[in-house]
Amino acid sequence: MKKIFVVDTNVILHDPTAILRFEDNEIVLPIAVIEELDRFKKQPEMTGRNAREVSRTLDQLRQEGHLTTGVALSNGGTLRVALGDRQTLGTLPPELSGDLADNSILAVGMQCKQQCQCPVIVVSKDTNLRIKADALGLNAEDYETDKVDVEELYTGTTEVFVNEEQIAEFFKAGTLTLDREFLPNQDITLIDSVNPSHTALGMAKGASSTIVPLIELPKLGVSRIQPRNREQRFALNLLLQDSIKLVTLVGKAGTGKTLLAIAAGLQKVADEKLYTRLLISRPVVPMGKDIGFLPGDINEKLTPWMQPLYDNFDLIFGTQDTSEKPGHWRRGHEELIEMGLLQIEPLTYIRGRTIPKQFLIIDEAQNLTPHEVKTIITRAGEGTKVVLTGDPDQIDNPYIDAASNGLTYLVERFKHEPLAGHIILAKGERSSLAERAAALL
């Protein structure tokens, strides 16, 4: 039986292609949604771009038929725009009276339920709207097409018990083939079944049952940074593998995600010269209440947002000591910028670009939607490596959560791809206080 899906504005702002995700069912957009699109289209960020994209799509469909009676979609479904019925709106409880967009959406849902004996479902990412719809007897669902099970999120690593002879063979021959399949570039810990303290670290060679050793790190570390635990060692191996073009690092605060990515990027750009530039970007999403517009030029405006990145450069270059003359302590990353080896910019300016032969780091990627992540990844030109870091438990974007953000979505979609690698960093290394805070709070 076909269903009717009454779609809220936040769904199509979250995913502009959402109208094609409901198979061969009927999609109803209340006229209030069109009004909200008109309001959001003027915003400069991704929300505005998505609103304009949806408006263009609807305008194209309008030329193929009447939106009020329904237009056929390429996936076999239909889409129509519904005008709010004043009589139906009047049947809503007094608490829901008024011309609020949410009330109009609920009224359209009630109208569809009265006119059709088929299932009517209100789809919204607004928790309160779903609660109100349920109170009115309407089925309500979240938009879950791009959601992943966070509890079952791919960790990027596994442990395999072998015998002592197999570990010896692995060290001697530099390879070991087992009678089991691994995911591409999966990090593996070989454990002696008799003596569990006897272990070896390796990585699956592409999508096969063959295990190869990790890349040997420089004696002085990667840009002076040494791994402090097994997961960090795995992360550096993925970051330094030239054949792996996409790396995702997920972990709680203080696990070293950003520091390791920057250290590997500097190694590849400044020392090995395999990439022309280290490009670092992060979404400009505030934690808590926004402090409003900031004074100064573009660099001065970006400093509060990019300060966490500068802190990592200070640690790498050892420039945290402020005892020398004022302004000298930050010369580490500034010299790289002047030499053209480093560029730090907000994600706002990345759309429409082609980025060839660069080491691209996207920090705080948990604040991005799947559509925004797709936009970023498709910017990568020939020879570019993309690294995304983030913590799904620290999301400041009100429109996504741990299960629907672009970072976890990307991990699950690319875990079978030979050109991608992933690792979850579990142990905090920032300080004992930070580690306990992350665990207890």
C-alpha cells in the first residue's frame, strides 16, 4: 500500500535530495514549507544553498505538471504542494491555533488523513513537532535515510589470535595471510594465543586476507610527534599511507585527532613534498550562544574559530613559550602561510573549488551534514588526500545528531572502499584531568 509522507522544511534543508528518498510513495509539501524556503534562501551558509537548490528543483517539476495535483518523480513517486485548509486548521486544539508553520504542517497532515485511507506519516527532524503530531494521532517519524547505528559504528580495527609461529613469520617475511577476510585497510593486532603479551601490529592490504606491517615512523617522530598508544599508531599509519586518499579519525576530546592529522600533513607537505599545500578547514559553528559579529579583517575574524588549530601548531613547533618578544611565539604556522605551504580557512569558501594535490584536513567534521560532507569530498582533485576528524558526542549543529551527522555517515559508507581508512581513538592523551572529564562528564 502506498503511503503519504508530509515533509517538514528541516528535512529538505538537511538533504535537498530528500524528495527522491521516499520510493514510489506520495510526498506532500505544505505551502508553509514553501514559505519557509523563501525565508531561508537568503542565508549565505549551506542552509541557504540547500533552500535555493530545493526551490530550483520544485520550479523544474512545476514545468512538468501542476504541483497542486501532483507531479511524477523519477523514482516512481509523486510530489504535490498542499494548501492549508482553514477548516482543518480550526479543528486543531486551541494550544495549536495560529499561523505557525508547524501548525500548518500538522493541519495538512490531518487533512491528508481525512481524505485518504492510506497511511499518513509526518516526517520531521523537529522532535517537538513529532511529539505534537503523535498527540494528534498522526504517525510521525524522523528522517533516517542517512542515519547510522552509532553503537555499531565501524571501529577500523580488530584483534586476531594466532600462534607464535605465525607472528614470527609476520616479522620475518613482512606479510601474513590468514584464512579470513578483512575490510580494506583495517588495522589489525595479532595476539599470541598462548602468550597474549606477545603482539604485532599490522594492516590489511587493501580488501584481502593479507596483513602487512605498519609504516616505520621517523626516529624523531612525525613532525616531532610520537604516538602514545596503539590507536594513535594506527592513525599515523593511515595518515602516512599515500595510497589511502580518505582518512576518518573519530574520538572523544583529547585523543589527538587533530594533532596527528596536522603532524602527518606537515610531514607530507614540508618534508616529503608530496603535496603542494596543507589546507585546513573547519565549520564555523559556535558552542553555546553566538557572540555576534567580530571586528577586524578576515584573519582577525577567524582567529577565535581557528585558535584550536593554532594551538596544535604551537605544540608541534614548540612555540608555546611566550617569554620571547611579543608576536614571536606564533611564527611557526605564520611562516608556513607566508611560504604558501599552509592555508587555513572556513568551510564557507570551499564550495565550487577544485583542490588538486593538497593535504586537506576537515576538523570538527561532526558538525557537518551528509550533504555538506559530500560537497567537500567532491572538491578533491587529482592527488589530494582528505582527512576528516571529529567527535560525534560533541555536536553543536542543532539540525544533526550523533547518528545523522556527515562524519559517521561517511565512515559507514566508505568502510568497504580500498582508498579509505578509518580508526576510532579511544584513549585521551591531552591530560589526566581531560581524560577523567571526558569519561565522567
